[in-house]
Amino acid sequence: MKLQLSALSLVIGLAACGGDNPPANTANATPSATTAPTETAPPATATAEVKPEEHKPVETKPEEHPAEPPPAPKTVADLIGSSGASKFEHALKEAGLLDELKNEGPWTVFAPTDEAFDKKWPEKKLEKLLKEKDMKGLKAALNAHIVKGHKIAKTEIDPKKGFSQKNENGKAVKLTTKKAKDGTETVLVGAAKVKDEHDVSNGAIYIIEAALP
């Protein structure tokens, strides 16, 4: 009996001792380390270097103009006056024959120089011809210098026989050549010496130093 009471007393004593122990000082306890939230930096954005805008000069192309058409080829009518036969040209115009020489032809015209024209048709004689009805006399005189349908080339003239072609009056006009001692060659239309010659789009013009009969 005594043994049981001793054991009980021991237990009570131990319990009492345990109750006197102060509770653990939680205030002094080291708090567990807590990880502070990490601030995530925004991803670095590559900043392109901004260069000042370059203003290039505007290239201005030269204005394109359509190519000009080539000048129309000269005809007998276009060139005859400026070839030294302006009075012959005027007479052709008065007689109504000049415009015809713009046509295809081909034509060969033996045009007297102004000096030769004046010798053949002095002013008073020319005025008389211009006053005639239909100017038949003037037209016949001018047509004696015109060959239609053939463009006579100098190369066609045979050195011995010459070359003949009918004019607008139906009479033959003969071309011949004559060589001088120095070797130069002269072309004659009848007895009239050729001073100059012109090749045009619709024929040939021979400027002669005397009018034809």
C-alpha cells in the first residue's frame, strides 16, 4: 500500500515540476526565413537607333517630247525657185503649172536662170503673154522646158549620141555632153549650158543658162 502511494506522489511531483517550466519564448524564436517575392524585370527591349530621315533629291527626268517627223522630201515645185530660177517659178505659178510639179511625176525640168529668162521674155513680152486668154502662149513656152514621166539622169547621156526625150509639147529635147581640154565635162540641153542640177524626190531640175526655143 505504501508502495502505491509513493509512486503516485512521484507522478504528481513530476507533473508539478513540469508545470513550473515557463513556456517556450516564442518571441525570441527566429522566424523561419521567408523568401521575398522576386520582382521580375520586364524583358529588355532592343531600341533601334533612330536616324534622322534622309531626304534624297528627287530626280527629275527630262520631259520626253515625241520625235519630230522628218521633213518632207523636196519636190520640183519646192526647190525650183531657190535654185536660181525664181522668175521661171513665178511664170509657172501664173500659168497654173507649178502645183502640178508637186505631183509624183517623175519630172525633168530645164529651168532658165533669171538672166536667161529676162532675155527670152522681157517684161513687156511677159505681160502680153500673161494677158492672153488661157495664157496658151506662155504655157507652151514653159512646157518646152518640162519633161513628164522620166527623170533624166546625167548618166543616161551617151557621150557620142546624147540622150533625147519629148517635152510636154511633144517635141524632142536633146541632152549632150562636152569635155573641155582640162577634162571637165559640161552638159548641154540643146545649145543651153547646164549651170547646176538638183535631184529631188519627184524628179530632176537642170538650171540652164539660156531658155529653150
